[in-house]
Amino acid sequence: MIEDLIDSMEKAIQELEQQDHRKIALFHHNDSDGLTSGAILESAFERKGFNVQRFCLEKPYPGVLKKIYEQQGQTIVFTDFAGRIAPTISDLNQGKNLTLILDHHVAEPATDPRVHNLDPELYGLKGDRDITASTTCYLFACTMDAANRDLAHIAAIGAVGDGFFVDGRLASQNREVTLEAVRQGKVEIKEVNTGEQYFLKTAGGQINMEEYGAYLDTLGAAGYYKDGPDMGVRVCLEGISPESDQMLENLRQIQTTAFDGEVERLRKGALKNTPNIQWFHVENRFAPMGVKMIGAFCDMIKDTKDIDPKRYIAGFQIIRNEIPGFGPIQFDEVKISMRVSKYLADKIRLGEAMGLDVLLPEATSRLGGFSDACHRLTAATTVAIGKEEELIKEMEKILRTGF
């Protein structure tokens, strides 16, 4: 398991060191796990003398990948996504570039030897229980240089922020990296009735790491088009500042206004019901926030009285035709994010209900859409604008008849 993963990381690092240039294009996600992953890798690579150009993506969209792989002879790194689409990346790459994937979602092996899929899911670990992308990146950084052990607290922030606990506690590799941060005097763990709480020690006092993760989530998602991800990476590496606090306050006001307005719409009849799914569409009403916000909104409402706990919850948001720092891209697509209530989550864990990592990607593929990072309890894909209702119908068909 972990030993095999480390062996594969060592081989990828050897190939990285043999590159005839010291430039890396780093692509990372915009939630707390993705921002901490980007921060860890940027720091580790720069310490080794690499020149890192960092891009934050909400998803590794096909149009973006196609543009990336017009290059040749480059070093490209993806983190907190792309594990599932390693075969697609392999087809695009065709041996032209060294590519590393440091994800933790459901994955498929690469078919190009120059594409190293270092997703722990391929090595027997569970990305929604044992290991986050941030912890995966930490293991990679320490494999590259043991001096990077000082980044353990950043990985722990990502692990806590991603929210995958076992009986209220971090487990497996996520727990090990957090205990390392404890040994370094940067993190404290406190026992509570529901399990454990985790606190980051700072010059200004202790900060609850779940709150820290939410802080990063807001910067990266609500601030996606307003330099939020760059600020988030700075917060990971340098800590919270008056400047980041001000940005956060402004973004929270935008988010609160948008979310309150949408809740009111749902209560007035915008929430649509099918036998197994409740769904809604925010169109462009969450602008200027990024499409990560549709998932955040689903998280907020999934256990409220407005939602039937026995139905899957799905929300749609139109994708803006732009990637910050990367330029305009014509998507003409909509993102669907799905969540489940606590009741349905328990059913999925017991194998009594279908996981989102199976349901949503299968339905999406039938409509020619794009899927990558999906877990059992949280998932998101994209389809062409206009196919939203058809996607819901495909999922109902799968739930009714299976595959």
C-alpha cells in the first residue's frame, strides 16, 4: 500500500530530476485541500530550485487540458484532481511531457509511461477516509526531501478541511501527518464528545482547523475570480493577515447575500422533485463567485428541513467562460454538484444505496459530459448547457434499473 506508493513517487522524482529544465506548471484545486496541496508543492519545488508557475482550476476541464497539452518537453503537475482522467491525459500527452498526478479521488491508471498517476486510490488507500490530496503532496514532498517535514501542519489543515473523519477523528495517513504536526508543536488535538477537534498554533493564539479550512474554502471558491486562490496559498504558507481577513469579510457578504436569496427561491417552489432526487438551478445568480459555490450551497442545505433526507440533492450552476490567469475558454457547460443527507450517507456507507462516485459519473458519461473528482458522498461533473433535466432522468434510470 503506502510503501508501493512511495516507491512510485521515488521513480517519478528521479525522472523529474532528469529533466533538462527547471520549470514546473502546477495546477491545483480551489478548496482547502487543493489550496494546501498547491502551497505544499509550490514550496517543496521552489526549495529544490524549480521555477513554479501555479494555476488554480475548479476542474481540469477538457478544453483546458487540450490547451495545456499543446506544449512539448514540459513538466506538468496536477493535484487534488485528474486521478480518474489519467487515461485521457495520457492520450493527450503521448510521451511529450513529464506529468505527475497527486490526487486522492477515484482513479484509473495512466497509459503513457511519462504520466505518473500517484493517486493513493491506486495503492489501496481510500481518498474519502485515509488520505487527502494535501497529505499525498506532503508524502511526495518528504520523499523528495526530508526537510519538507516542516510542511506537515499545512497538510493537516487540508485533511481537516476536507472533512473525512472516522468516528469523529482523522484516520490513517491523515492522522499520521497531523500527529507529526503535533510533534513539531504546530498543532494540538483536543478530545470532545463527538471525537476530536484540531487546533493550529499561531503567534496570535490557537485557531480551530475546521474554521481555518472554511476560511480557505471561501477564499478559493467565493474569491475564485477575485485573486482568492492566491491569497489562500499565501495564508497556508504565511498565516492569516489583516489583508486576508478583509478579503474574507467581503467575500462572505457576497456569499451570504447569494445563498439567502437562493434559499428563498427554493422555498417558493424552485426545488424540483423526481422519485429519488431533489434538484435546482442557480443559473448565473452566484456570480461573481466560482462554480465551487454550488457544492458549498448543497452542503449548507442538505440536512435542513427543506430537503427530503431520502433523496439525493443536486444543484446546477453555469460555468463562466474564463480561467483566471489562463485566459478565456469557451465552455458553454453547466456544473452539477451533488450531496447527500446524513440519513442517505449512512445508507451509502452500508452499501444500501448507490454512491455518488458511481451514479453521477455514469449518468454524465451517457450524455458526453465530463467527470473527474467524485467521492461516494460528494460529487460534481459537467454537461452541456441544456442537458440538465436529461442528466437527472439518466440518474433516475440508473437508480431504477441499474446498469
